[in-house]
Amino acid sequence: MTDFGIGELRVDGADTEARNHSSEEENEDWIKPLIHQSQGAKEFAYCPYSKFRVGAALLAHDGTVFTGCNVENASYNLGLCAERTAIAKAVSGGYRSFKAIAIASDLEDQFISPCGGCRQFMREFGDHWSVYLSKPDGSYKEMTIEDLLPVSFGPEDLKKKRLFTTKNGS
């Protein structure tokens, strides 16, 4: 069940079911609406060059959902992916910890998968949260950030003891 608050989307029941993972049927209660929101976000994609629409719906631990779509640019490398758009919206709203993200595209024969840059961007916020790769028919495959980016480098690696320091002591 999805309920709409002022200026935000929420997925009811997401907090309990996502944490417990007690049954696939319970998961369906919040996963399907999250995937549906990613499909809706895809409708706003600005992709005049690739014609490849992507939408994302990012679920925070309190049930708040942030959506994003890809936004292309004539200077190709300045475009934004849907996943990074959703995460940037969440971070700019004060969120730093996420439960799941659903990704949607128009690919019928395969599940949409995030690009390498998005995988690293998502990894910045942990490696054990869920990623739902979907198809237009609503079917999905669940993975984690760790599944998508094994042996990754994250913020905690910057805190590890290093052998070398620079001349200014850093």
C-alpha cells in the first residue's frame, strides 16, 4: 500500500517487512509498490539521445521513497542516471541510509542493471541494502550492492591504517 504525504512518497509497512524478510508474500506488500514507483519515474526520463528511459525509486528506512529518472545532456558525460538522481534527492533531504532501490527500464527480455558508476555511487551508502532489478511487466530480481560490486571500495576504507603519509602529515 502506498500513501502520499505532503511533498514525499511513502511505502507503508516497508520498515517491518524489509527488516524481517519473513516471507516472499510479505515482501510483495512493499516491493511491488516500490517497483511501480520506479516505473512511474521512468515516464519523466529526459533521453532525447539514447531513447533509453530509466526510473528509480529509493526507499529510506522510515518508508520515505525518493524517485529519479535519467537526464541526458548534449555533452554526454554530463548526463545523470536515474539511480544517482534519486540518491541525490534523498541526500539533499538529509537521508544517508537506505533500505532498497528499485530500477525500471523498457527492456523486456532482461532485468535492468545499474551502470558501474551507479554501483559505486550506491556503494557509498553501504553494501548490504537491496537492489531490485525489474522488467516492464513488474517481475524483478533482488540483489545487494555487494552482489553488484564485490570486493568494493567504500568510505570505511579511507579510515584504515596506511603505510604512507604525505609530507604535510595527512
